[in-house]
Amino acid sequence: MSSTVRHRPPRAASLAARLGQSRVATRIEGEVRVTAADLVDRVAEAKLKVAAVRYKVEGEVRNTAEKLKSRVSEAKAKLGDEARFIKSWIDDPRRTGSVTPSSPALARRMASFVDPAQPGPVIEIGPGTGPVTEALIERGIDESRLILVEYSPEFCELLSKRFPRATIVQGDAYALSTTLAGHLGEKAIALVSSLPLFNRPPATRSALAREAFPLLVEGAPFIQFTYSVISPIPRKGSGLKAFVSDWVLRNIPPARVWVYRQIR
């Protein structure tokens, strides 16, 4: 006689158990949502930081590239100016006293003796490629106030491009009154010279000073640099008082600046 075994159906989970499971599931689900949201926020924050770093790096790369381009351009211009000076010196050593332009340090020292607050034009003779001209502008002299007297046609063309608002006069600085006729509407507040005066005899140098001072206002300086240890303008009987700077060593060769004024 066979016996029949009856399987009892599983009891349904009690209400308390079901509620407990529901709460646990809800809590876990909530924690997962919070964790997921926090993860999303952190990922977004990380992306922002990466983007900021990338932007900063790209900016630094761009700035570095621009600086390099600027330095390359400056180097090309400097080499070009030196090449022009060498050519000019080879063509006429008497008129071009150096194979290199004045250094920025020497140019700034010369410009420092010009008062930008005083109204009136400034005469520059022998500007060459314009290093002293640039220093005068940096000093605060408006470009339109500058009257540049240059003998070399090539340098005049270059100066016209670099300083389009300045007055460029091609001519002989040793005949200054004649050269500036029609270009100087009023007396100048200063004359800045980069002429190689020691290539000329003392009488010619003295004559240049005598011709220059009537073109200047009373008390105006005649500013001249030299590589020599003695005054480029003969002092004896000149009626001039002079100041000489210390040596500008950051120039090839080292130079000093002489500042002359008429004795009142």
C-alpha cells in the first residue's frame, strides 16, 4: 500500500518580513542613487579640472610660441641692422663710425638727458637704424616731435618705415642749418647725436656745435656719445659747459655720454 506524501506550500513571508526587505531595498537603492550621483559629480568635476589644466597648458604653449616668434623677429631685425651697419661702414667708414648699432643700454642713457615734459621738437643726427630714436620714444617723446637727420638713403628708407610719424631728413648733419631749412618750425629742446665725431678734425667738430646751438632753446643739451676718454667736442674756447656720464659697459665697445650746454 503506497503512501502519498503531501508537500506543504511555502508559507508566505510575513508582513513584517516583507516590510523589512522593502525598507532594506529602498535604502540600498537610495544609497546606490546617492553614490551614482556623487560619482557623476566627481567625474564632471574631474573633467572640469582636466579642461582647466588643458586650457592653462594650451595658453602657456601659445604664450611661449608668441614669445619665441617675437624673439626670432627681434633677432632677425637685430641681425639685419648689424648687417646694414657693416655694409654702411664698408661703403664709407668716415660716416659710419661703428660696425654695430648703439646698444639699448647706451640708447637709454642718451635719451635720459632729454626732458619729455618740455614742449618742442627734438633733433637727432646720425640715427642709423633707430636705436636711440626708439629710446627717445620710450622716454616719452612723441614720435611726431622727432626730426631725424640721416645721410644714408638706405637708413632713411628704413627709418621712414619704422617711425612713420617722425620727420626724416636726408642730408649732411655737418651742414645742419642748411639741411634743416624748412623742416624746423621752432627751436628744439635737445639735440642727440650718434655721429662718429672723432672721424672728423677738431675744427669740423667745433663748427658742428657752433651751428647746432642757435637751433636750440636756451639751456638745451647737445648729447653725444663717444668711445674715447676725451671730449668729442673740443672744450677750449667753446663757451660750453659739459657733463660726462660713467661708462656704459653694456655696449660694444663701452661708451660714455657727453652732455654740452652753452654757458649763459
